[in-house]
Amino acid sequence: MNTTNPPIPPAQPAPARAGDPAAAVSRNHPRDPRRVAAVAGLVSAWIALGPATAADAWKLPPEKAVLRPGAGRELVLGQCVACHSADYMTTQPPLDRAAWAASVEKMRSKYGAAIPTNVAPAIVDYLAAQYGPKAAAR
Ligand code: HEC
């Protein structure tokens, strides 16, 4: 009677099966060479296209709005067109002095416009005179 068992074969790694979740994980691994090559390609394309795109992106449209002549116009040009076009003022419906004062105050308190307090009244005077109900009736 034979009492010895046949030798146990050495362990083999299981072959990868199609749809094996383990294989899918390794394909999406961040260090997978195909993935690294794809990311490197995107980065070099971005670097190649970057400067031209950036230059175009910051080209501002030409200013077309013209402020009406009047006392205080230079102050408004100095204080109000750094952030947006003058047509933000010229396209408003006729606003009275109180409404223009509120608008200027909103630019200061909400949007951070650094308009000196002693300059604000002259700006409001100009806007109310040139873009107020009386100017609209002219
Ligand atoms: C620090 C930047 C800045 C300055 C300086 C500035 N504004 Fe504005 N202004 C804004 C922003 C931001 C908006 C809102 C933009 C938007 O909605 O597209 C705005 C909008 C406006 C509007 C449209 C109505 C509204 O309330 O949104 C008017 C009118 C206006 N500004 C007038 C003025 C006047 C007058 C001055 C000068 C006294 C001035 N702005 C200075 C930032 C500024």
C-alpha cells in the first residue's frame, strides 16, 4: 500500500480574465504607462497652445461709450471706468440724484471701488445732471 502523496505543484498566478476587476483597476492606475503618456501629451499640448490663447483671452474690446461733457466728467473717467465700460452708466434709465448716490455707494461698499469720500458727491452731481431725468427730457 502506497502511503506517500503525489508532490504538490508550485502555486501559479491566476491568468487575467477579461472583465476581471483587478485588471481594470491596474489599467486605470495613475502610474499606468499609457495613462502617463496621455497626461504628458495633454500637458505639452496645453503648454504649446497656452501663450497664444492667454494673449487672446485678455484682449479687451475697444471702449465705445462716450460720456457727455459736463462738470465732473473727468472725475467719473478717473474713478468709474477701471472695472467696467462707461456704458454701464450711459445705458441706465434716467436716475435721480439719490439713485446715482446709491449706485456710487454700491460700487464702493459692494464692489470695492476705491472712490474717495470727498470725490463721490461731485461724481453724483455729474451723473444726476447728465444721466438724470432732466437730461433725459432735454
Ligand atoms: C472696483 C470696480 C468698480 C468700480 C471702480 C466701479 N464699478 Fe460699477 N460695477 C462694478 C461691478 C463689479 C458691477 C457689476 C457688474 C455686472 O453685474 O456685470 C458694476 C456695475 C455698475 C452699474 C450697473 C448697475 C449695477 O448696479 O450693477 C453701474 C450703473 C455702475 N457700475 C456705475 C459705476 C460708477 C458711476 C462708478 C464710479 C463712481 C463705478 N461704477 C465704479 C465694479 C466697479
